[in-house]
Amino acid sequence: MTPAETTRSGLIAIVGRPNVGKSTLLNALVGEKISIVSSKPHTTRHRIVGILNRDGAQAVFVDTPGHAQRSKRALHRLMARVIHQSVDDCDLALLVVEAKRLTAEDRQLLELFRGRPEKTIVVLNKIDELKSKVSLLPRLAELQAEPFLAFVPVSAKSGENLDALVTTIIENLPVGPPFYPPEIATDRDLAFRAAEIIREKLLAVLHEEVPYGLTVEVEKLERDAEGRWLVHGLIWLERESHKPIVIGKQGRLLKEIGREARLELKGLLAGRVHLELWVKVREHWSDSERELKRLGFDTL
């Protein structure tokens, strides 16, 4: 696809409460794993861009953190700013809800987006979890009373009805040239994506409060003389007491995390990978905007 052939392009914010499947939807739309996925709330902390090119159009999706109640913590304030800035900047918004239920948080978001109905597509995700598609009808009837642009039921997990969603999005993009070259799938660099993969593996095995007090920084990502990728990752924790939890007995948990991360990094980097992980403590990093900026968070 050349710029001359492109007639439509635009930014599309993906918004919803935690765990409605926003990151899974982004990955499914782009056809590549751009944003990490876990069952933990607030897995997505950054503004993550995924790019879909179709003949005559480029859709630039922006995955945002899960919309949640206000908090005094700097990290949560920052995440809220990312959401609102992304929505303000976008040409369209995908407001993602679960097909099987609407929560009070969903209704708050629906109320929030009533001010921009002509730019909002309501996506009813997880239709694969419904016992019968008939059970979707009352939810659709309730939502369609709202004056939004469109209502599209999908399964980001199975891919069901994603083509209909893509068609609806492209039809409503403004006319204009592409934002990115066609070979680019995301604006995030390899170091960021590697750090997120490591964090995803940590989230999969850690419980309770530990996941919310950790972040990952890749301080080295380069090839050695033999063409092997060398990846050095720092796992930052807020509490000294969390170090033995992350490392595990005789280092077993950290080794497991490293093994799982290395396997996925081999695919991302398309080559052999030597991964080294260190666990360090930086108290209150999530409550300091200066520390958040140093660690690569979008401070807008």
C-alpha cells in the first residue's frame, strides 16, 4: 500500500473498564501481539499503538489502561490522563463492554461518551462466552437506545465478527494519508516490548499486591558477535519484602519467569536470546511522577 492509494486514516482509542479484553482486541485487530494480556486488572499501563493497514486505509489503534475509579497514586493519575488524552486525540473510540453483562463502571463510561456519540462504536466483546446468541438481544436492545455510531458484537479471542468491526471502523475514518509506513505494526521499540513480555510472565505467576508494585525496565538489548540477542532486564519492586516472593525458593520462580520470557522473546526478536534478570527495589516508584518518567511511562 502506498500513500497515494490511501484514502482514509485515523486514530482509534480502545477504551473500557479493566478486563473487558481491550488488549486482546487490539492484538486481534492488528494480527500481531502488540499489547500484553493477563487476568490482572490494570495490566495495560501505557498508551500502546497498533497499526492495521487495509487497501485504501490505515487504522491506528490506541490501547489504553482500564478505566477505573480515581486514585491518589501518581501511577493511577497518569493512567487516567493517558485515557482522556487518547480519547481527546482520536477520530473514533471503541468503547468495549462485555456481551454478557453491563457493570456500573460500564454505565459510567457510556455516560461519559454520550457527549461524542457520532465518534463512538460500542463493541460487545466475549460473545464466545455466551451460552446462546439469543441472550445477547436484550443487551443490544438496551444499548441501542443510546445514540452511538454503531454496536458491534465480537469475540476478540476467537475472531468472530472482527471483519464486521473493521469494516465499520474503516467506513467512518476521515479522509487522509497514513500516519505510519505500511511495514510498521506499532510505534513501540523492541526494548519496550521485551520489558512488557517479561512483565506479562511475572503477572502470570504472582498474586495479591505484588504485581501492582512492580515494573520492568530493559537496560540492554543488543546482538553479540555471534548474532545472539543479549537482553538485560531489571525488575523494579516497591518493597524489599517482595524480593523473595519474585525470586522464589532457590531462585526457581525467577528462573521459570526467565525461561517463559526467553521463549517468547525468541519469536519477537527472530533469533537466539540470552536473557538475564535482576530484581531491585525502588521504594514508592509508582507514586513519583519523576520516577515514572525515568522508567519510560507516558507523562504527557
